Amino acid sequence: MNTSWHLYSWRERQAAQQPAWHDLEQHATVIDELKQQPPLVFAGEVRQLKDHLAQVARGNAFLLQAGDCAEEFRQSHAKIIKEKLKIILQMAIVLTYGGLKPVVKVGRIAGQYAKPRSKSTEIIDGQELMTFRGDCVNSLEPTVQGRLPDSNRLLRAYHQSASTLNLLRAFTHGGFADLSRVHSWNLDFVKNGPLVHKYEAVAEAIYQTLEFMRACGLDSSKFPQLHQVDLYTSHEGLLLDYESALTRVDSLTQDWYNCSAHMLWIGDRTRQIDGAHLEYFRGVRNPIGLKVGPTCDADELTRLIEILNPQNEPGRLVLITRFGAGKINDHLPALVQRVKDMGSEVVWSCDPMHGNTFLSSSGYKTRHFDQIIQEIRQFFAVHRSEGTVAGGIHLELTGDHVTECMGGTEEIKDEELPYRYSTACDPRLNAKQSLEIAFQVSEVLRDHRNGA
């Protein structure tokens, strides 16, 4: 690959999964306007996340990356954002308590408005329509006009991301995330059942520790580590015009940073070696996630790592595996061995969602909780066998009381999926299922810590 890089060198390559914008003149005007907007995140924050991820790569911290499959403009109001934050905070507390190590919290939030699709059109009620590609491209409304890609939606996505970030910063640094409030993070519909008792036991143990500290004259509000949390943002860096428009040169280092999110990832459908996405992302200094599925072999992964992280910089590259419970043992060991032999300092994270998607007998796209847990446990087992670090988990979830994934403590059945199935794209874990996963992963972390 040519080593010369500039902000638009990606345009010399084939860019997969880009919309066919309806009005190209309008699109150019929107992109020019985006170039003039302030950054959503800052280079110093990005470097801080990279430092944290370097600790994950070395086994000194754990990565929790979680949030919506596809954010919706109509769902981006304060209550829903707060509910997502609550479940992420709950999960992080449980994971910290079990693993006795810091949890790096990265949300799929404040920018996850674009989705890759396997087909360009779909049939709805006998009518062929353009596929929904996320709220920043077109409308979920099943009409010909609504499905036309509209560049004005990119501007709305930017402004919606800005307001979401503003609210998240207020919550995470304004006292809401203080550990003394650990009891108050419970969501209303998670207040009954065995999970809440387990969570309350953890919360009470933390609360009593804080009370002891307070009695010794140590107030949590005076310690940033106890009074506030860092929640970083991430989304799939799919729309390269949008990402380029929000890419800036850092005044301190003169390096290029994508300022639309702290971390971005390259999807399984856009990781072509000679493709535009690899070309763009190799030139920005953000931590980059790379989705790795069954079609990626060891030789391809080697080349991808060499392109995206040629200096072997710790915290730069997160390999997000997505195989499915039935395939992970056939594919992951060889990849882990190759990366280990290369001496690459990467973060290994498990996405147990995308490889376990299937169509239920009632016609709903869903995932089963048992398969999700099975893939996570196999992920940990492979890394333990190879002597490498199982660094994190990557989940699609919501704080809403949805019925989109089967199983879990509620034992959601096929026929119950229509009750509260509201995702704009893929099925998400609800808060109870998410918290249950946190407890199960916490137990695995505890066992590994104890050498069991």
C-alpha cells in the first residue's frame, strides 16, 4: 500500500456501503457546513482513551463497549439517554466488583446513526423500497420518499450527537455517577427478581465501604475517581464523507484525529484490504475497532493489523470478534495464535451478538441469550488456553424494557417477541438481560483472577 496519506486519499479507492445520495449538490453543501462545525470530541480525550485501552491490552483493565444497535433521532431525548447510561454504569460496577480491575466504558452512543446493509433494497407490503441505512441517511418510514438518502440528515445527526454528548457529560461529571448513588442507578423495571438482589448486595457492599471512608474523613465527592466517570463514545465509521468532514489536525501534535467520536470501528463488511475505509482509518490517531468474523483468516488479519497499527501502538487497535457460538472455536484460536506470534499489542473484545442472529419462527430477527453467553464463555476459554488477554465485551443493548432477544431470567419466548419489539435494525438485550450478562462475565473474571 502507498504510504502517502491525506485526508481524502480514501477517495482513490472503492468505498463500500456508501449511500446513493439523492441530491449531490445538496450533499456537497452539507459536507461543507459540517467542516465548519466544532469538534464533538477532543484529541486529548482520545489520547486518554487510548492510554486506558493500552491497560486493557495488558490485562490491567476491562473494556465494556455497549449501546444501541442503531440510534434513532426520535429516541434521543433525556430519559432514554439516562436509562442507557444507568445500565452501562450498573454493568461496569458489577464487572469492576468481580474482576477487581478498572472498567473502561465506551458507549455505542452519540453517533451510531448509520448501518451497513447486506441488500440495497427490501420488499415491504409488496413494494420494493431502498433499505433503511440509519437515521442519518434515510427514514425508517416504509415509503419511497422516506427511503431516499437525504444529506440534511447528516447535519441532524451531528447536532443530535452534540446534544447527547452534552447530556452525557453532565451526568457523568455532575454527580449522577458518584459511587455513593450506586443504589439509585436501578431501572424501574429491574426492581424485582433475583438479579436486583444480587445487584443490591454489590451496591450495599460498595456503599458500606464508602461510609467507612467517610467516617475516616474521606468524602467520595472530593475524589474524581469516585465522584465521576469517563464514558467515551464510539460508532461505526461507515460514512466516509461525514467522518472526513469531522476530522481535524490537533494543534499540539499536528496529528489527524477523527472528532466525531473517541473511538470508531470498521465493520465486517467494510474491512477490504484495498478499500477506502482502511485507507481513511490508517491515517487518524483514534483508537480503531476492527470487526473480525468467520470470513477473516490469519493472513488477512495480519495484513489488517500491519496497515492499521504499523507501529504496534498499545491501545490503538481493538479486535472485535463476531463469530457465533457455533463457529468461534473453529476460527478464534488460529487468529489469536497468529497475533500472539506477531507480538501485536491489541485489545481482544467479544461481540457475541452479530454471529448469533437468526429469524424466529414468528418472523422476528432475534438472538438467544444462551448463545450469547456461550460465545462469551468460549471467548474467555480460548484466550485462557492461549495465554492471552480476553480484554472486553461489545454488546447491543438498551435501557428500555424490550422483548427482542429470547431467553434470560425472564425467559422471553418466541411468541413474546412482538410485545415490545422496537429496534430500528438488530435485536438488543434489555436491561435485565444486560445485567445478567455482567454478572456472568464478572464470575468468569473472578474465577480467572483466582486461578480457577
